[in-house]
Amino acid sequence: MCGIVAYVGHRQAYPVILKGLKRLEYRGYDSAGIALLSDGLKLFKKKGKVAGLEDSLVGENVQGHIGIGHTRWATHGEPSDRNAHPHRSASGKLAMIHNGIIENYGQLKQELLNKGYSFTSDTDTEVLLHFIDDIRENNKCSLEEAIRIALKRVVGAYVIVIVDTESPDTLIAARKGSPLVIGIGKGEHFLASDASPIIEYTKEVVYVNDYELAIIRPDELILKNLGNETLTPFVQKLDLELAAIEKGGYEHFMLKEIFEQPHTIYDCLRGRLELSESKIIMSGVEQHLEQLKNAKRIIMVACGTSWHAGLVAEYIFEELCRVPVEVEYASEFRYRNPIVGPGDVIIAISQSGETADTLVAIEKAKEQGALIFGVLNVVGSSIARISHGGAYTHAGPEIGVASTKAFTAQLAVLTMIALKLGREKGTIDNDRYQRLLTELSLIPEKVQTVLEQAENINSLARKYAQATDFLFLGRGYNFPVALEGALKLKEISYIHAEGYPAAEMKHGPIALVDDTLPVVFVATKDPYHEKIVSNIQEIKARKGKVIAVISEGDETIPQMADDVMYVPACDEILAPMLNVIPLQLLSYYTGVHKGLDVDKPRNLAKSVTVE
């Protein structure tokens, strides 16, 4: 979950690394640090955000053409200057940054303590660095060989990048389970956790695979496996523009990304939804059409917001494709002994394509013979490489930690897959198929209509910003939307919020209702509408404050609710893509009115690449 950046080449390394850390800060902002090689090894580390590190370095000598940088999401050891990366080896010759968790660090640390080593931090990273240094000093071997030996003992996930005073033009990096991309320039190389720090300088990149080690100099990139066999790097072109990772005049990335959704959903549909020909074109689906059509069962595997997208997709696939669907938390699925085999399809849903739990879960399912199909945003990501096939969401970089546009893009992709399979299987009649295609094509402009109410939702958020608890309720397709609304509010405003099926309200949550509790109903027109009206009446009878997301033209609920947010009328299958927008705006503006950093919520990071 941490962000790593490194550079070697003809430029001054410090400005490149500092700018890269700012772009990766969504991956962790507990502390930050930089190590530079120039007339020795210089380390600069600071608790807090990258801006604090930058301020502390005013007047310092930050010259050097090679360096490494890190922005931390704390795992082992509290956020502090001493636990910030990079760490320095006992010999003073090495500095290292690390993203991941070394699970057997306790055993390694004890071995090193027995040898007389002392530690200046509480991190697993310092243990690994001392272990590598010890191997090199005692075996009189190269740093490359010491890293190779050390990593064969390591249990866990890692990306490491090391600089060495004895090789002042060389970076050595290795990866297992955490992302690493290398940018290739003219007489220079850039390393980062994702492509955002690199795009400004080059579009040629190499994605490092698990159990690979890279030796990088200004004019040379050598890739090897842990068996010391040289590999041929596969160079890819980045399909990413610099403007996509900048705020573009918005106050926060989260607000920008909420307002990008008409465009990102359109991009997701473009070239796939052919309305004039009444068909959906998805090459990833077509390549595995027979297995997908004949699936005995579909299992959606995801975490967080992507799990909520999977819950919506469960309803859609079962209705349109008539196939059993299960939705699993990847973090639980990976540790169970699930019954999975040939004939099962695993749909892995992940914005980053690097989610550690999802990655391990699909690796296990793949070994058992299931078809792995990824619904992902990041091209070249780990899950993309391990999947048999898949479909990209084309949402573009999502910098805000709380996922917004990725959710609606995932829903758009999953809906198209279900429509295509339902058509192929004959489980959806032609009239409904045609109607859904037409309505799906109109979703981007309907989302734009919802966004035009932003100022009204801003006022509503101001009204409820001091609440201590929220309840979100929905039925059918809107139940997962209620869960997502509650999650967004928790993430951004730190207000305790719970999402429930509205019909379950009387089985416990109604005990919480009093005249201080805002209850958000996702109550657009669908077959459940009359029943959810009854649920609203039950809340009002107990003096709860009702906020409702309703369809335009609804004349019933406004007479009961304290506040309403309108969305255009829409088929219930597609409604979640619209109904979530007001809830995203509500959470955003609530966080802003509380004076919080909505792009970087406390304790969270964008990509969960560790357990």
C-alpha cells in the first residue's frame, strides 16, 4: 500500500522523486522519505505527508543523480520519523525502501539480534535490509547475490529498491506480490508503484513480475529471476495522459472523479455498445464465450467498493443469465477451502488490479481449474496478467482514495457482460434486451443530470455534517447501493454509518432510530417502491430524519421525507449507476464541511497490496 519512487539518470533525482511521491501519496501518507547518493548516502525522513518532508528539506543539499523515495502506510511500527523509509543498513552502505509485509520478520530479527545487530525502528523493512547486508558482508558476495539469497528466505509480499554506495550508478529492485513498473528513458530509468510518476517523462514501461529482480543503471536494464537466469523485458506503451492525474481546477481529486463519471461511463461503453446493430462487442468475453455461457456457477471475488459492485452484478447476472452467482470477500475466500473447479467462473473485480487478497484468491481458484475473468481498471496490473481473460473499465487513473468513478465503470462493464451472455444464452427476451441497450446508452447523460444538483446536495450535507451516525437503507438492486453509500460516508467524513436491506430494518437497526438519526433511503421507482414507502413511514413514526434518493416525478416520498435527492427514471437493473451519484456527493460535501482531507482519509490507502 506504500508508494515507492526511484530514479537513476542524467537529471537531478530529488525533484523527480519528490513529484513522484506527491502523485503516489494516495497509497499512504503516514510518513515520507528520500535517500540520495552523491558524496555518500544522504537520508531525509519525516512523519506526516510529503509536503512536510519537502518543507524540512529547504536549504538542504539534495544534489544527486540517483535516489529512492517512499510514502508510507504503516504496518509494522507507528507513524514516526524513525519508522519512515528509507532505512539504512548497519554498514551504512545501503538504503532501502519497501512496499509489503515480511511475515517472518520476527524470526529473522531474532537471528540478527543474536549476531549483535541493533535496530533503530520497529519495521519489518529494517530487518530485511540488515539481513541482506549481513549476507553480503559474511559471504563476501555481490549485493545482487545477497538479495537473491535473502529473498529465498523471506515469507510475505514485497517490492524493494536498494541503493549502494559501492555502486553509485545502480538501483536494484525485486518484487513479489506488490506492484512495480519501470519507465525507460534516454539515459535514465524511473521506478514506481504505478505509472503516475512516470508518465511525465516516458511512455515506455516494463511491468516487473513476481520473483523477478531488476538491476537498473542509466543506460541498462537487466531483468533476472531468483534463479539468476536473465529474462527479456517486455516493453509496453502507456495509454495515459498527464492531465488525467492532475486536478484540472477541482478542489479535490474526489470531486473531479465524481464529475468525470459521465465521461468515464461513456468511455466504458464506447466501441462496445453498438446500438445501431443491437449488439455488444467485448473481445475478452468472446474469447471465452463457451466457458462463460456454460458456467455452472459464477463467483464474484472482490474487496471494498468492488465487492459492492459484485453484489449489484449478482442480481443482474442471475436475472439476465439465469446462472447461480456468489459474491465473496476475497480476504475470506482466500483462507477458506472453497469448492471450486472446472465449470466455475471467477470474476475478479479490482480497480487497481493489485489487491493482495483478490490476487491470492484467484491464484488458488486458477489452480483448481476455474476460469479467471478480470474486471479491472489498470492495464498490465498483476490480476490482469494472471487472469485467463477480462475486460478493462477504462475509467482512467483514480487518485482519490475513496473509489467513485471506478464503481460506476465496473457496473457498466458487468452489465454489458451480463447482457451479452443473456443474449447468447437466450435467457433475455429481445424486447427487454433492446430496451436495456438503449437505456444503458443514456446513462452518461442521466449521470450528468444528477451532477447538476451538486449545490443542493452540498446544502443538504451542511445540514447533517454534525450527525454522529447514519443509516442507509435500500431494497433489491438498491441494497448494495445503500452499502456503498454508508462506506463512502465512513471513509470520507468518519461518521459511523451502516447499510442494511430496508426489509431487515425491523430486525435490529430500528432500535437506533430517534430524532437525531439521519436515515438515507435509496428509494427510486422499482417493484419495491410501495414497500420502501412503508419503511419510510416506520422511520418517521419514530421521529427519524429521512433523506431519500428518489426518481424524478415521485410525488409520494417528498411528502414524508425531510430531504430528497432526485435521479432520472431508469430501469432497476441500471439504476445503481445513477443512485450512487448523490451518495458520493453527500459523502464528499460532508467531509468538506467537517474540514477533512477527503482525498486522503485517515488510516486508508488506495491500493491494498498487503494483508
